[in-house]
Amino acid sequence: MGLASHALSETQRKRLARQRILIVHAALLLALLVVVARLLELQILKGDDYRSQAQSQHFGGVVLPAKRGVIYSMNSKTGEESILATNTTLDMVYVDPLITDRPTYVAAELAHLFVTPDFHALCGAGKKECPTELAEFYADSFDPLERVAHLQSGALLEPLTGGLPDVSPENIPDIEDIRTAFSRDIEKRISEKRVTFVPLVYGATKVQMQAVKDLSLDGVYVVEESKIIFADPEEISSTKIASMARDLEPYIDMDDTVIRRLLRSKPLRYVPIMRKLPPELSLKVRELKLQSAQDTNELRADAPTREAALKINDPMRSIALIPEHWRYYPDGKVASHVVGFLNSQQEAQYGIERTFNQELRGQEGRISTMSDPQGGQILTSNQTIVDAKDGDNLTLTIDRFVQKKVEEIMDEAVKRFEAEAGQAIIMDPFTGRIIAMVNAPTFDSNNFGAVYSKEPWYLDEGKQNEIVVEIYHPITNQFVVKMYLKDVYSEEGRAELSEKTYEALQEIEKMYDLEDIMRYYIYIGENNRREIFPTDRPDFWLRFSNNIGVGAYLNRNIQQIYEPGSVFKPITMSIAIDQGEVSPEDTYMDTGTVEVDEYKIKNALNAHYGEVTMTNCLEFSINTCMTSVSMKLGKKLFHRMIERFGFGKITTIELEDELPGEILPWKKWSQALLATSAYGQGISATPLQVITAWSALANGGKLIRPTIVDHVTKSDGTKISTKPFVVDQVITEETSDTISAMLVSVVNNGFGRSAGVEGYSIAGKTGTSQMAGPGGQYEVGTGSSITSFAGFAPANHAKFVMLVKFDRPKATGIEFGSNSAAPVFGDIARFLFSYYGIPPRGE
């Protein structure tokens, strides 16, 4: 029994051993299959992704920046070029806090170096050349309300007149006080060795702030006054980062992987101190570092032991200079609307800079190398070099000298006429070249943020009750309500709202403080308004110094449409003459108001002129007469010819965001619209479209495509020139001569007299139109009109065609084109005659 039992036990053990081996083999096979599957995933399914990641880790390189192209203007007399936009390289100085042993000393040295007497004088005078990093230390001296602080307790018996007092020198801090303040600011920033402030949300809503507060996360803070949610990574445990990111993700509109990266602790290695250092200051920084290094070496040499010498560090070793490339505009304001600018992130904004950004910026190059695991470069045969391709240079048709002079004239006129804005365009009618394209007010491309500058405005109690607010939803930008400020928080005021508006307002209040999203306005006249901004004092508000704020960026010559008014009458008349419907000597009996489709058509000031010729019709801008002309043409023909003159479609000038204007299809025209279109009402156009059409009147009837680019010079030197392009022959040369003679009579004998220049033949026409309001109605009252004058000279062979236009002039006595735009046209024409050396008749 014992032997049999023992033998059976041995058999069982062998069977068990075989089973174990099978299990181990199965496990190994399973593991092998997992490895194979993973290899398939890595090499086949995701091979390209991981290969590119590996290459990115081992293949590094150096980016070779491309030089942005230069923008030039061209003198229309000599063909000489001058720079409108170029590049400059200036240093930025920064400090590495991690290796800053003596922050107080470093900060004091830098403050003494950078707060120079020259900078102090510039900043103390409020000049734009004051460095941004220093401007904040002078800000209190330029607080608009500081200039009215002497009005104790807000008691003001009468409105301020004649402007506000300038900042007095007594209010400017001493240079040593500025240095001390700047030094303390630097010291505070470079004393931190780790990143302790990471913004997560700016402009947080009430809901966001409350939700984050309810999470009670260590190291995450909510500042309700500033509406900021931020994190301090140094207070956050690394083991909690993933869960915190998941908790925060629903409330801060940020992916949790991004949040995790932001919450991780990291050293602070970079604190910028000042950008755009003048070359002489960069040199002084280098001299400071060199002297400090020499002093440190001397101290080390005098150290008693090697160990002691190694403990002596250069206090200035944490200071570094980095060259930065900046766009520079030698004449910052000249043609700024045409040129545009690069913002602080070096992104192209507006004008030629944006339209031709792809061509101007070029293509950066790269030196590709391999790197070892420590990041060091490995020289191999695989190293490749792709040269940078510099951007193209652009030469504009703009004549810098003419542009600058016309800007000066228009800027002064806008102020004198109390207009919202003004525009002027000067074109060569035979080539389409834009010699000047002016907007007033203008802005400085080097200091583009100045459009936000504000000044105080006193409002008595009565005016305060007239403040109107508009509220738009901050996310959808959907209009919510427009009401008086005094009614926003009152039960009586809200009771006037519709149920839908009331509920929408309540919903918004749950997320936002209304004062943070309301926009405030004061109306000047029935429709003209000015945006204002609240202060701590109820009687003093702020308004934009330029009246229109960021509206100054708008190139209204192409980006704003208007009803051209009476400057359109010569277009209508030329069409009728060309079609054989009228001649200059044909007569019309003007007996006063004409009714068309129950629409009453009147002349300016309700005047009527009796029997008049077609020339008289233009001379005295007779609306009723023009109505008879368009009626002879009919809807279909008149509409087709208006389109042929370029209205209702963009001109394709080399600038972005050009508007096409608006012309209804002729089948939708009423008889009233046919009548009013004759004098430029009921259709809309840009100033550029108007002057382009006028060029056809001046040049023998050819519609020329306008251009603002003379040529492009490629990086290899190849030049691509813009050739004149005739879009259409819209009227005959004979008709062109006829309408020119009629327009000369307008200036010599009609309402255009104030545009005349003694000794010169000028063809032109005044224009006055009302601002179109909602619902097809027109604005009335002060500041509700647009005044203009279009013309060309010399009339027999025009050197230039020009349009001058003012938006919403409010000064007394300038409500018509004849007493505002026409005399300004004359001033500019007088300058152009002198500039081009055009002699008077008979000389």
C-alpha cells in the first residue's frame, strides 16, 4: 500500500508540474501578444505620431527670423521714395530671479540707469515717448480728474469753459522719488524665485467666481473687485493637481490638460524690466555688467581660499539683454489709416500691414540639428539649413508730402467745424493712383493705444438725468435694453420694460454687475451721441479726447457708406446728357415742391427758382429739377448706368474691408426712389466710389480702377508694377467735356464759389445729405448732416480729382457743403497748384 500510494503521488506531482508549465507558457504567450499588440499600435497605428514626437525631441534647431518688408510712399512729382513703415531692433532687458542674490542692489542700479533725466522730462510732460514701464509712476499727475480736484466737494456753479488747466510742474514727482518707486517695483518682482501668480480668468462672471469659491481649492483665489481668478502653484500639492484641474474645468472655459500645466510649480526665470531700450541705454547696461564682472573677478582674486572665491557671485549676472524686432513708423500719423500698424504682439492690424501681411512678413528660415538627451547640439551630416526669405517691399502711390499737408488741413477743419470726422481723397483721374487718402482725426501708428485717451467732462444734474445706457449680452453680444441711467435701478423705470426685456435683464444680473457691462451715452441733438465713462464723482465723467475713441482706426473712405447727396447730381446729369435725354441749355420750370408717391421733394431752404437750365440746375443744386432728369431716364436705364459708374460693388483697391455700398435692384425701385436717387439720396456709397466715378467725368469718360500700390519689390529684387486699368467707358469724351464745363460754372457762378481759387479753372459740386436713420427715416437737428465737395482741376485737363467730406458738423453756419467742405477744398487745391507748379490761366 505504501509503495503504491507513493507511486500515485509521484504521478500526480508530474501532472501538476506539466499543468504549471502550460500555465506559465500561456501567460508568457499572453504577455507576448500584449507586447506585439502594443508594438503594432506604436509602429503601425500611431507610428507617425510617436516618430514625430521622437524627432521633435532629438531634432532641434534655430529659427532664422525673416525681415519684414518696408512700406514706402512715392513722391508724385519726382518719383522719389520715402519710408512709411520699417523695422528697428531694440533690446529688452530682463532679470533671472533664480540667480539674483542681491535683489535690492540690482533693482537700485537698474532704476538709476533707466530713470534718466531725459526720460523724466518726457514722462513729466506727458509725452508719448515716455517708456511704458515708467509711465505708470507718473500716472497720478495725469489723472484727468486731478485737474479738477480743486473744485471742493463737487460744488461747481457753472460749467468749465476754455478747457481744463494743464498739469503744473509742482505735481510732477521728483526724479529721485521716481527712481525709488521704480526700484521698489523691480525689487518686489525679482525677489520671487518661483511663479506665484497664474491668471486663470480675467473678467470673471458672478457665477464663475461663486462656483470657484465654493470649490474651496487651496492655492486658487478669486478677487471680486478685479474679477480675476488666479492660482498660486506654490500653494498647490502636486498630488492634487489632476483633481483640481477636473474641478475647475467646467467653470473657467479651459481644457484640464492646460489647467494642469498652469497649476504645476515652476521656477521664475524671466522678469522683463524694460523694452525698446535706446541704443545708448543698451550700451550702459552692457557697461554695467562688464564693470560688475571685473569687480567680481577682483574680489575673487583677493579671496583667501579657492572655496571662498567660488562663493563670490557677480550680482549683475542675472541681468540679460535680448534683441527684439519692432515695427517703426518714421512719421507715425502720416497715412496711418492706410498703412495700419503692428500691435504689441507684432500682429498686423488694419491697412496695408494687414492686407499684405503674408507678403510683408516673408518666411522664416531654420537650422535643423540633432540634440542629445541633455539638450546639447550634435553635429551630424543630417543638419539642414533653410534660409529665411525676407518679406516683400511695397511702394504706395501715396505722396507723403501731400498726405501730411492735407491731414493738417482736415484735422484743423474737423475741430473748427465740430465734426465727428472728416475724409479727403485725392486721385489722379487718368491713372487711378491715390495721391492722398486722409481721415481726421488720425492716430499714431507708433502709439496706437492713444485713441483710448480720455478727458473730463462736467455734467450738471439735468445732464446726468439725460445719460442713456445700452446693455448687450457680454457673451452673445445680443442687444438687451436701452434706457435712461436713472431708470436702471428704479422700480418705476423697470416697470416700463416689456416682460421679455425685464426677464433678460434679471438673468444678466445673476452673472454680471450691470455697471461693468453698461455703455453710457449723452445725446447731442436728436441722434448724434457721445460715449462717456463714469468716475467716482457723479458730476464729472470722462469722454474720448478724440471724440470717437477706437473709431479713429476706421478708414471711412472705404469702410463706411453714406448717401452722397448732391455730389451725385453730376453723375445723373452726365448719364442723361450721354443718353441724349437732356442738354445743358434745356430748361425746367421750378415751381416748388414736387410730390412723387406721396413723397415731397423740396429744394434746400424750400427755395424755388422758376425757369432754369440744366446748368442752373447744377449751379444751384435744384433737387426738383434733378428729379425731372431721372424720370426721363427711367428705372432700368438709370440703375444700369449707376452700376456701370462703379456703385454697388467694391472698387477692388488694395485694402481690406472695402464696402460695396447699397443699391436696390431696379425692379424694387419706387417712383420716389427713382426721383431721389437723382440727387444721391436713397443709394449709398463709399467716398472712394464717389471719387472714382468723378474721375470718369474728368478724364474723358473712362472708369479707372483706383490703386494705392505703385509696385511690389520681391526679396530677389523683382519688381511688379501696377498698371492703370480701364474698367469701362461709361460716357463719351464729348459728354465728359460738356459736364466739365457745366461744373466749372457751378464754381464760378453757383453754390461752389467758395471752392474757387483765383486764376484757376475748377470743376466741382457741393453736397449736403442727411444721416440715414432706422426705419428709412432721416435724422434731423444739429449734427445730423454730411457735407461734401467733389471736384477736379485744372478743368480742361485735370491733374487731380478730389473729394472732401465732413461727418456731422455741429458748428453754427456750416450746415451745407458750400460753407464747410467747399472752402476746405479750395484750400487744398491752392496748395496742390503750388506744389505741382501749375500756373494760373494766361501765364
